[in-house]
Amino acid sequence: MKTLLFLTLSCILLIACQQDKSSPKSPSNPEKDSKNLKAQGKAKATFQVEGMVCKMGCGAAIRKDLLQSGCVVKVDIDFKEKAKEQTIIAHYDPSKIDITKMKAIIETTNEGQFTVTKTNSIQGK
């Protein structure tokens, strides 16, 4: 009797576990997260920036502020040691933000530490 009860409970447990595995789960695909749905990087802008002293601190501050706009999906930093200007590349949705607003974000980061000297925008990736 105990063996029959044990087998029955084991079968129920196995069936329940199998059903749990096949149940739909929320997507974990990064392309489908809400940030990427809000802003799809259809354009690329480059900024020549003065005032950066390091890639990790200064670059991270600029990246964080641009990404927080919700309109920029990726920021690349081309930091060259001892160069007067550094290059920031922002991938963004031009229907949600323009180059002037991104420039303003960069120039207000770290209490106005940075100056954008040159910009360039390329539509469509």
C-alpha cells in the first residue's frame, strides 16, 4: 500500500514539474526588453568631447546620462590617453531625440565638466 501511494505521489510530482517547464515564461531576449522597444538605435551620432580625463569615470558618467534619456540604446567611447578631445558614439532613435539634446546631456554631465566641440550624425544603420 505504501509503495502504491509513493508511486502515485511520484507520478503526480513528475507531471507537475513537466507542466511547469512547458509553461510560457517572460522573454529574456535583450532585443525585446522595454528599453530597446522604446528606442531603437536607427542613427549614430559622434561627439568630440573635451574635459574627459578617463574612460571609466568620465565615460561611464556620459554613457549613463545618455542611456537614461531612454532614446539612446548604446554608447561607445573611443578614449585616447592624453588626447585633448575624446570621441563618444551614441546609437539613438532620431524620432525621439536629436543631436542638440544629446549634446546638452553631455555638457551638463558632471556639473558641466565636458564641452562638445564637434558633432556628426548618420541616419539609418
